[in-house]
Amino acid sequence: MNIDEKFFRKHQQIPDQTIVRTPYGGRLVVTMPHGNNIVVHFKDKDLVRHKKRWSQIMYLYYLLGYKLMTKYYSSWRMGENEKELKEMVQREKHNTYLLALDGDTDFQPSSVMLLIDRMKMYPRVGAVCGRVHPTGSGPAVWFQKFEYAVSHWLQKTAEHVFGCVLCSPGCFSLFRAAALMDDNVMKRYSTKSMEASHYIQYDQGEDRWLSNLLLKQGWRVEYNSASDSYTNAPEGFKELYNQRRRWGPSTLANTVDLLGSTTLISKRNSSLSKPYMFYQLFAIISVILAPATICLMAAGSLTYIFGIHSGGALIIAVIPPAIYLGLCFHLKSDTQITIAAVMSDKW
């Protein structure tokens, strides 16, 4: 079958395509003219749970549990030396890397090579992330560029130097297969959410949850500032607000979970010392106190500019967030976001 001549001077043959039914849905394999394959996986939500985390689990079990291990299992069934096979498996697991990306992430091959170099240099590094640059236009993107500069370029650098990076973001990170296949990593990562806290910790912050599991097993997560990538940032307030509403609670839940295991983690992971965990505790306390700090700053401004008594100024500063908090219990999500946008603009 040929493509219409009016689009191409030469007749272009449609590549060979193979459709395979799989336990998770289906797989489309397209063979390109020079022999390369493009594999597209289709997930059936009746066979595999929906949401991003379960898609990742599907891929990881396919790539690591099936593609990597099947050939060694077949060799073992044929009677080959079990000890040699185990050594070969460990070697391949250690030297197999998975690159996690978002669909809109842009990067150069040199950025990936820098991440691979970090993996080769340090055998106990289970994951490494690069510097993420938000792209787009508008006030929301301007804010995010500043925020990314603080969180990715400063905070992750500090974590990398003082201890260990706590979150390897899914938009541009490299993972070691041996770390993902370690005890209590993939098994725990595929835990079904049964409580409200599980939905926040497991499903809303899956990249931070996976990083937590690696850290608890003694693996190190690092940051390479020379490895650049670019991702599209939300340009509208609604998208930005929804994104931060997911990130905030999940970050808090996963960090609290990590802090709750400080004694165990500091023994298993040399990068996470007790002083470093105290630093993370201080950071979490600062985040929790941030809304109150903003109210105090607003009250101080009212007192300084308008001469209002400090007690009255504090009451005035607390009224808007208190009203919004009350409305959130009764209004729909879209209405909450609209009100938040208006209040953010006016306040």
C-alpha cells in the first residue's frame, strides 16, 4: 500500500506493523525502513489499574521482569550453570538503565550521557536526575522559572552535597535496573492504595514515593546540574493550581514517611545521616509554617502602612484565607480554583 503521490515525490512504503495481544492490553510494533522498531503499548484499564503509577508498574514489569529475565530463565530451563547465570543476571541488572521522561520533555543525547557517567562512576547510585528548565510564556511560567531555580538548582544541589536527593522527578531521570529490582522496591511500589493517605503518598507523588523506596534500601539518588532538559510548564492558573495541589500534599506525606524511619534509614543508607534528616525536618516545619508567616507579614504591612493595631491587622490578614478554607468544604473544584485565582490576583 502506497501513500498518495501528491504528498511525496517518491512512493513511500508503509512500515511493517505487528499487533500483539498482551496480558495488559496490546502492543503495536512498527518496523522502520532501516530495521529499527517503534513499540507502542496500549493499556486496558480493565486489566491494569488506571493512573500513572500503574502504567509505570506495567512498563517496569514488562521491561525488567519479562524482557530482561526471560532469556536467563530459558537458559536455566535448558540446564545451564545456575551460578554463572546468576552472575550474568546481576551484571546485566547493574548495567541496565531506564530513562524516565514526560511526553513533552526535550533534551540532548549529551544530557543522558552525563547521567550514565554518574551511574558508571558510583555503583550505589540507584537514580540520578538532571536540571529541569520550564518553558512557556506568561506570568505563571515566570513564577515557575523562579521556583524551579530555587527547588531544582539550589535545593537539589544542597541535598546532593549535604546528603542525598529525596526526589528524582519523573520528567527526566535515569534509574538503575538493579535498584528497581531490589527487595521492597517494585514490590512496595505496586502496593494498592487502601487508605486516604495512600492515595496522596502513592498515587499523587509516585516519583517521590519510588525515590523513598530506593533510599530505604540503601541506594543513593543524585543530581547532575550539567544535564539539562526542558519541559512545558502550565501556562494557566488552573493547570498550575491543580499541579501544586497534587505536589504539595504528596511531598509532605512522603517526607514525613521518610522522617518517621530516620533511625532505620540512617543505618541502611550512609547518605542519610541523622543531622541531614534533622535538616529535612526543619525544612518541613518551615513549609508548614509558611501560610502563618505570610499572614504575619500581611498583618505587619497593614500595621506599618495604615497604622492599624497589630491585633486588628492580624484578624484582617487571616479573614481571606479563613473564608477560602470554609468555601472549599462546600464548592466544586473548578469554583475553588476560580476563587483562588481572583484572590491571588487581588491579594
